[in-house]
Amino acid sequence: MDLLSGTYLLAVLLACIVFQSGAQEKNYTVREELPENVLIGNLLKDLNLTLDPDVPLSSPLQFKLVYKTGDVPLVRVEENTGEIFTTANRIDREKLCSGIFSENRCFYEVEVAVLPDEVFRLVKIRFLIEDINDNAPLFPSTVINISIPENTAINSRYSVPSAIDPDIGVNGIQHYELLKGQNVFGLDIIETPEGDKWPQLIVQQILDREQKDTYVMKIKVEDGGSPPRSSTAILQVTVTDVNDNRPVFKENDIEVSIPENAPVGTSVSQLHATDADLGSNAQIHFYFSNQISSLAKRLFAIDNATGLITIREPLDREESPVHKLTILASDGSSTPSRATVTVNVTDINDNVPSIDTRYIINPVNGTVLLSEKAPLNTKIALITVMDKDADLNGKVTCFTDHDVPFRLKPVFDNQFLLETATFLDYEATREYAIKIVASDSGKPPLNQSAMLLIKIKDENDNAPVFTQPIIGLSIPENNAPGTQLTKISATDADSGRNAEISYILGSDAPPIFNLDRRTGILTAVRKLDREKQDRYSFTVLAKDNGMPPLQTNATVTVSVLDQNDNSPAFTHNEYNFYVPENLPMYGTVGLITVTDADSGENAAVTLSILNGRDNFIIDPLTGVIRPNITFDREQQGSYTFQVKAVDGGRLQRSSTAKVTINVVDVNDNRPVFVIPSSNYSYELVPTSSSPGSVVTKVFAVDNDTGMNAELRYSIIGGNSRGLFTIDQLTGNITLKEKVITSDHGLHRLVIKVNDLGQPESLYTIALVHLFVNETVTNSSYVQELVRRNMETPVGQNIGDGEITPQTNDYVKIIIAIIAGTMTVILVIFVTALVRCRQTPRHKVVQKNKQSGEWVSPNQENRQIKKKKKKKKRSPKSLLLNFVTIEESKPDDPGHEHINGTLDIPVELEEQTMGKYNWATTPTTFKPDSPDLAKHYKSASPQPTFQIKPETPVPPKKHHVIQELPLDNTFVVGCDSLSKCSSSSSDPYSVSECSCQGGFKTPGPIHTRQL
């Protein structure tokens, strides 16, 4: 049981080794002498080969028969299907297995490689050759001679030489038959332990040499084939005289061993035989039986007399390791004695190993061509090593003599696969001469070597390589078309067409460049302009001619060098700057921008002024223009000069531009009245004038321009009843209402003209005197009135408070009281004059007219008469004076709102403190009436001015009154309030006084803002 287990484990181990090495064995049984194209088997099915769909194959599945060059294979294998067929070369078992008579020992072996390498395996196919009856048994000779003594006893047996049949089994010798035996002889068959059949001749009757000494018969031999084959030989029996004792061998079976290198003549064995007879019958003759092989007869010799067997020719164990010698000893009788000598030829290490190379990749002229792309473990050849020696002398190892990218992989006993061990590189090594060495284990060992040539076939596995991956070039602009820039070069480690390189511009290359495909010369086909593009970056390709082609790209950068081919360029051909006339000296006028398409020094531009250097300077680098004068638009409104730009090139280029500087007006001039020319002038307004008629006109001019010279006219004083109106654009003063009797007299209008300048408007005030009457009968008197009006101080207090209806009523009451009192005084005065009749009638009329001129009309006169009974007496010390006028600008910038305030005496304030609300101010001017400029003193945060009696105020910028002649100053006064009367409540109306001389004011009248 242990032996069986060990045998089983060994078998499993060997199977695992074979499977892991990619080797398999397959046995087939085939009859000999089959015709061509007989199907023997199918490897694809018989080996159960299945392909893994997840494993890609480099080529289709292929079955390749591996055989030695020069051999004629007895079978063929279909490469695509793996089917095995016979060929035209017939299989002859007797030829393949000469000398082998055992039915189970005749094999024909071939190797088949399953490709490609992804599924590689090596299959050893063993064909067991089945014998057919294709050979007839034959006797050693056609005539067989046997001698039999005459006194031979009945049933005695004599050996007959056996026939030989190369077939085996039932096709071998099966039967012997004696023909024409004449009933004297019979035939019997004796089967040896080895299975041989020896015929024996049996004596069936008593022989008498004297009666018949020779018998001629036929012996037939027949095999067991179907149909059987047979042959015959002549058997001639000679009856001899009596010799009744046969020789007897001392040893019938002798076995000896002799080395195969034993020299010729060496004794092999000494036979000994004895014979009981005497005399000549006891002389023994030794000789070889005719049943020994011809090889044994050639190698050995026997001494006929002594029985010494010696070596006739050199032995060769590898030719035949065992020789069976059948020795016959005869004393001359008919029945010799038989002995068998078995000679075992022992091995010595006298054979070098043999190397048999069977190519899997078919060689060309003895050289294997292998692609450098061959994968690892690519099978190249099957190496079979053999040594005819035995034991250790026949144990062979196989190896390569030096380090190569190949290895020998064991697959079967003494068989190795030569395969690639690493990746191949044609560029590193193009050819290998592999020396395969086979060495046995003898002492000393014997070696044999074989050379195998492998040439590596170049594949396009190397892309071209540029000598410079980034190619930087510089070229001046304005080059000639076709200028060569550089020569681009690349190398390819491959060979042949795989190393032929073509140069191609990349898709990003501009059409301005050209690249020669063969030489790699890069040229510029057109003139380069740095100002359009100063740098080009594109790719170039190096492409080989392999299949498929490989390519590599490199980056080419072309820098275009500047030349001074561009003049400085101004951003405008003409520059227009606008500067305010109040720009200080060396202030910034503007910036001249100039560019130069060139670069470096060629683009370094310097600016200068060609003319106008006295008035302006320019920064040569920044282009900033500054004045070295002060501007006055009214003197000169614009300046024009040329600016020159020069670059810094070796050959300088220049250009010029025109510069115009326009002086922009600044609102620095106040309006100036042209009409009226003097504050002392007056105009007659006939009482018959209809409303809407133009009674006079004012006209002013402004030396500024634009909006600074746009003027607007307005009445800001002396028009409390609103009898007159003024056109704000033309200055025409028109009569608004029909003139009534109370309107007669001298009216003094305060006219304001203001410009629309920004950021602050300037204005001027003038006085316009209008004398409402039918005619001017006494012009000197009117002039006197005008003069007196100019001498009368006028004040105005301007506030910003809102006027409530309740406050307005209080003011009206106060004004009514004052007006009533003055009316009573005036009536008394007029009555006294009438009674006295001191003046002619026309003087009285004139006096009444003068009174009307002196007293400004007031639309409230009718109301005052109704309120006389309710009027209270004012304090005797009450003096009226006009103090301040405050300007308040409404939301509408086109209109000005004037609030008038009155100052009343402290005594009146105390009397009315608890009764009236003084928080509001009565409005005495229209909302669009402006301030009285420099004659007013400010009483609020807003810009206001105060008019002081007989004290001119120096003009201030933006708030001035036209400086008319000094005698135009309107200041009026009286010695005492009791000497004056007024029928008007207008604070700006001047009452006629009966006194002569200036009007002295004992104290200011303080008004509370209501």
C-alpha cells in the first residue's frame, strides 16, 4: 500500500510540474501504413482547450508542429484547427522500431506548440504504432540442412532454425508445418518463455543410412494475420553414422558484463563442455547458432576448439547493450549441445551529448527573425538533448554560455524551450548568437554546444526625438521673404523606414512660416512686422515613416526684434483743451498722449513745443502741458501751438500735432448796467398809459460768456403795489395795472440783474425812477426829487422765517395805524395849504403832484381810512428807518424770494408784546425779488448786505451793486417825524417832507421778525 501511495503521489507531482511548465502529453494509437490525410485526432478538442474571453490574443490560436530541420514528419497538424492527419510518408512500424518485438513499445513522438504566447503550451504527442500483417515470416535460408544419426531413437527431436517475422502479436509466427514428411519425420513447436516458437523435427521411424541417407522435405511457416502470410524452405535431412553421446556444457546459461570500450580480442567468456565418447566422437566443436543476430556474429568470435569467446570488433553499448549468443557444441553427432551466453555491454562515458533544435519560429537561412515587440516568454525553439550513455553518463544538463535575454525552460526529460526572458530592444542589441551547451554528468563530463542565431527585427517603437524640445529664435522685423530662420533636426533610434523623419508644422503654426519636410529648414515666407505681432509660438512635428507612424512635437518661439520703422503717433491729430481762465500759473492744462509702435529705445518718445514756448511748457516724458502765464479770457480766448514727438531710435523719427487751448470763461465779471446810465435819471410814465405798455427798459452787459453772461432782470424794491413788472429776459418794464390818482408821483424801482453763472451767480442793482404824471412841467423839480431820493438812506433786513397768516394780520394792523396817522397829518397839512392860498393854483396842483411822487402809492390806502377810528397814537419818539433786507433763495433757482422785516421802537414792542406774535415777517417783496447787493448788511447766515446811509460799501465779488456816479446814492431824511407825512405803508416809499436839509434819524426802528 505504501508503494502504491508513493507511486500515486509521484505521478501527481509530475503532472503538476508538467502543467505549470505549460507542457502536456497526449497519446494516440495509429496503425502503420495508413494512407495520406487520414484523421488521427483533434488537439483542440482532445486537450479541452478553451479560450478565456477576458484574455486578448496578439494573434489567432495556432497549432505548430515542431520538428527538426531536415526531418520528414510522418504526420501533419492543421495550424488553425489542431487536427492531426497522416502524410504521404507511410508509417512503418518495423522501420521505426527495428529490433523491437514487444507490442507496447513502438512509439512515434512529435511536439506541437500551441500559440500565441498568451495561451502557449507545448504538447508531446506519442503515437503508439499498431502493427499490421505487412510482413511474411522468413527462414534464415531457403535450404535447411540437418544431420541425424542412423541409430536415432523414435521420437527423438532435432532443432530446426526458426523463421523470423518482423510483425508482432498475432501477426507474428503462429504455426510451422512439415510438408512431404513421408511419415518418417514429424514437426513439433516449442514456445520459449520469451514467446519465441522453435520448430523441432521428430523422428517417427527407425532410420537406416544404408537404405536411405537423405530425406528432402519442405517446412512451412505461417503467421496469424488476416489474411495470414507464410513462406517455405527446403528441409534436407542427412542420415549419419552413430555417435551416441552428445557434448555436455558445464554451464548452459552464462551471463557476463564487459565494458564497451574493451579492446578487440578481449576474452568475453570461456565455455567448457565434455563428451563421454572416445576418440573422434569425443572431439568437441564450438560454433555460434544460426539464430544469433548478424550483429553478434560481427562483434564476437568463438574459438571452435577451445570455446573461448572474444571481441572481434569494438563494442558499442549505445548500438546494442545486450547480446545473446547461442553456442552449439558438437562432437560430430547429429544433435549438438546448446548453451546461451548473455553479454551485457557496460557503459562508459564515451558519447558526448547531442543537441537537437526544433524551431517553433521558422528560421530564414538558419537565422531566427524575432520582433523587438515580442512579448515575454515568446517561444523560439524546442531544444532536445540526448546522451546515448547510461546512468550518470547519460544525465544531461543544458544551459547558455553567457547572459542573454533568453532562457531555457525545462518541459520534458532532456527537453527545453528556448524563450525570451526579458523585453528585446533592437536599438540596444540587433543580433544574438546564442551558444547552447549540453553537458553530461560523467567523470570527466563531456560537453556539446550548438549555436543559434537570432536577429532582432526593428519595430517602430521609438518616436523621433528633437535635439531641442524648445527652440527659441530671434529675427529682426522687415526681413526679406524666404529668410531661413533655423534648421530643425530630430533623431530616431529605429532603423530603415522607421528612422526616416518628416518635419511638419503644427496646426497652430501661422501661415507666415514654412518648414521643409525633408531638411527641417524653417523659413519666413513673408515679411515680419513686430508691431503687428512681436512673438510667435507654435509647434513643429517630427514624424517617422513607420507603420503606424510615430511623431513628437517641439515648441518653436520666434521673437521679432524691433527696428525703428514707426514714427511716434499722437492719439489725435489735433488736441483741444479747455481750461478755466482762473487756472493758476503752472497748473495742469492737459495731457498729450503719444505712442510709438516700436519698442525699447525706439519707443522712447520725447515731447517738445515748437512754438508757444513763452506761454506754455510741456513735460518731455509725461506730456503734461502747463501754462507759465495767467489766463484772461476777456483778453485772449485761445492759444494754438505745435507739439513735436521724437523717438529714441538710432535714426530718429518724429511727428507733430496741433494743440489748441481754449480759455473757458469763469464767472468773474458782474453784470454792468448800460441803461439806465445813471441812478439820477428818470422816465415819465403818462397816466394815460394802458396796462401792458412798456414804460422804460433796463439793459446790462456781462463780459463773461455762456451761462456766465446769461442775464436775468427782476424788481426787488419800490414796487410794493405791483404797479410795474419787468421782463426778466429783455429788461422791458411794463405797466401792469391802470394808473389811479394815488399812483401819481415819483416811483423808485430797485432793479436787480444777475447772471446764471456757476457755481455762484453774480448780480448788480440799479435804481430806475419813474415819474407818473401827465407831463413834466418842472423837470428841475423832478430832478430835485430824484436827488433827494438818492440821499435818503434805505435799509432792508432779510430773514428766512416763514410768514404765517396770523403774523401777517398783526403787521397789517401796525402798518394801518402808521398809515392812518400819516394820512391825518397829510390831510391837515393839505387843508391848511388850501386855506392859506399862499400859492397859485398851479403851485397847489404841483404840490399835490409832488406829494404823490414823494409818497409811494400803496394799495392799502383805502383800507386805512376805514380803520382810522381804531388807530392808536404812536409814541412821539417813534422814528422809522429801514434797516435790513435779507435774501432767501427759494427752491426754484430761477426766482428769488425777499422777506422784509421791520424794526419798531422798544416802547411799541413792550405795548404789543403780549398781543402780537412777532415770529413771522411780513412779505414786502415778491418772491423773485433779489437782494439789494452791497447797500445791505447781512443779518442771516446767507450772504446778505446792509445799506448804510451816506456810506458807500466797497464792492465784493459775486455780491456787488453797479457803481453809478456817487451823486446817485439814494439817501433821504427829515429833521423830525412830525414834519413828514406819508400816505403809504411801503417801507421803501419815501414821504415828502416839508423840512429842508438832511433827514436825521434819532434812532433806528427795530423790527421783530414776524
